[in-house]
Amino acid sequence: MQLLRYQDGNGGSLGVVKGDKVISIERALEHYVNPDGRLESRLGDVARVLGREPKVLLGLGPTAVELVAEAVAADDGSSVVSETGLAGLKILPFIHNPMKVFGMGYNNKKICEHENKPYPEHPEVFAKMPTCVIGPYDDVNVPKVIAHVDLEGEVCVVIGRRANAVPRKKALEYVGGYIVMNEACAKILPRPSIPGRTETLGLKGPDDMAPLGAVLVTADEIKDPAEFQIVASVNGEERQNYSLSEAVFDVAECIEYVSARMTLHPGDLIAMGTGLGCGILEKPIRLLKDGDVVECAIVGYAGCKNTFRIPGWKSDQV
């Protein structure tokens, strides 16, 4: 399924994309598990929680996802909240309050080769902040103290179950779904002499630097995340087009590595690293300008389109 979170009178509810329609999970569940309304109290509470809290829905695992799929398939049309797909709704970040947000540095073979850098011996993990996360169509309001900003379209893994010391062979069982992230970051010019060095405060962690895509595709639909193709453009010009098969460490290896050191919880995010096409890798360097519109997507799924507001940017800089 393709899930999304949209603005409504409840503050935010979950929906399923079904063709040109978006179906309310809460309403579909209410009709499916309690068609005559006789048990409204308890089952209504269940429908409300599953229909509004993505961490709860993902955390209950395949059983809950299957229940939602059955309810949506059985719906008679009374749970439709948009007849025009995403265009009929204000789309919110699917995970708006992650406990943890991680990224992977130099987790792309072609970037390592381009930089004449050996493949990392283990995942180079860095932290972003929960306040980085914004919606798919929100403006990215870059702090005034930052002038140099780059795009990084990436597959983002959304953890579905509590994961501690998970072995690689079982790691994908802990994935709730996948969504695109523009793992945007500030840049230091000239570039630091130590490649791959990151700073949470100065580079990776500033507000708004992690727009999420419009939809999350549930893990049950994806046999091999390495088949994902990621595209990104700036003002309509394609900048990135690469496959997650280029990753040095795959999704399972990254989950194994992180969960061996700290417990992952439903809704935690792991951005898998970007591919060639970032502005910092071009000659001459092409970083984002104030007002640039950046689009990122996993091919086949609705992504994010964000205008970058960079008050510290100056027209005479890179």
C-alpha cells in the first residue's frame, strides 16, 4: 500500500492511495470491523488510533497493515476523502515526530569512486534532528547563518518494529516502509580536508533539512529495496538518477549496524545515502540558490517538491 498523512479536523489522519482516490484508514476500518455500529466504543477507539498514529500502525506489524488493506479493499466509497488524489489534500510529513533520524555517509560506490575514496569499512552513520523533518510540499526555511546548501535525494527507511541487535538476515522484518527524503545539508567551502566528516549542528541537523516524500510504500510491497531508483531535479533540471543497488551497505546491513549500538523504535528514520549529482561534486560546484525548487522521488511513488528559502545566500557566491 501507499500510505500518506493529511491535514483534517483531527490535526492529521492517515490515508491510502487507491488509484485516483485517497481513502481514510479510520473510516474504512470503522465500516469494516463494525459495520452496524453496535460496538462503536471499543472498535471506534481502535480505528481512531490506527487511522491517526503512523507509529502505532507500523508498530503493530504485518497484521495491522493487512487489516487496513482488507478494510480499504472492502470499502464501498464512503471512506473516500479525495477524488483527485493528493491534489485534493494538504499532505503532512508521514512521520512528524521521529525519535531518531540517521543518515549514511559515503554509502554509494559511485560517489566513493568519483572521490577516489575507498569504500567505507562499516556504515558511516551521522545524526540529523527530529526538527529537520518537514512535509513534502513545505518550504525549506534555511537558518540565516547558513549560506551553502545542497540537495541529496535518498531512500529513507522507516522502522516499523522495536529493533535491538537485529541480525542482517532478519533486518528487513523490522522495516515498516520506505519513503523518499531530500537529505539536504549545509556545506563548508572550501571543503574540509577530512572527507566524509559531518557535524550535526552545522551541516546535517539544521531545521527543515529533511523533507519527506508524500507517500510511504509499505514494506510488504517491496521484495528488494536495492531495486529502488531515485531521481532529483532542481527547477525542472534533472540532477540525480541512480539506483539503491549502488549502496556500499544495503538496508539490512545498516539496520544491523545501528541496532547493535542503540535500540530503534517505530517511526525512526534511516536515510540510505545519496548518489552522484549533488552540487558539491560538480565542477564547478553548483549549490542551491535562494528560491530554487527541488523535487526528489523514488520512481513510481509521489515524492517531495520544496522551495528552498536561503536568506544567507548571496548572488555572487557559488
